[in-house]
Amino acid sequence: MESIIGFLPYLLFLACPAMMIACYVGMRGMGGSTTPAAVDTSVTSLRDLPPAEQVAHLQAQLSRLQEEQAVIATQIRDLGHMAPASGSTAQDARTPEITLPARA
């Protein structure tokens, strides 16, 4: 029993580094070992496709992004109809329409 009590200060001293190592290992498992769902992994193989398929893929991606942009612009416009913050107007909340040239 006395040997355990005599060893207790050393155990307390070693508990901190042991916990740091355990936390480090635990945090390492959280950081990016899996592919996020939002990342399109097919983009990495896009260069392997023929040019016509690359264009089709990019046009589909552009269409999706334009749809998302329209939804975001609507949300911003809706927020602009709410009471503006002091010193700003609803005119400040409007977003310009962005159109991209069509690719041939």
C-alpha cells in the first residue's frame, strides 16, 4: 500500500502527457480521413474523358451551380425585404444577376 502511495505523484505527473497523447490520437481520426459528401470525386477523372464529355460534365455542373445561385439570390432578396439594419437600405441587399457566356 505504501508503494502505491509513493508512486502516486509519478502517476499524476504522467497522467497529463498520457491524456495529451490519447487526445491527439483521437483527434487525428476526426480530421479528413473520409471524403466529404459535398466533394465531387468524379472531377479528378475528368481529364481522362474525351473533350465532348468534359464539356457535357462541366455544363451540367454549371447548371447545378446556377440553380444554387438562383436559390441563394432569392434568399438574399427575401432578407432584403426585411427591415434593413441602420444605415443600410434594401438597395444594398440586392445582388446583381450574373450570366455566363454559353460555350460552343
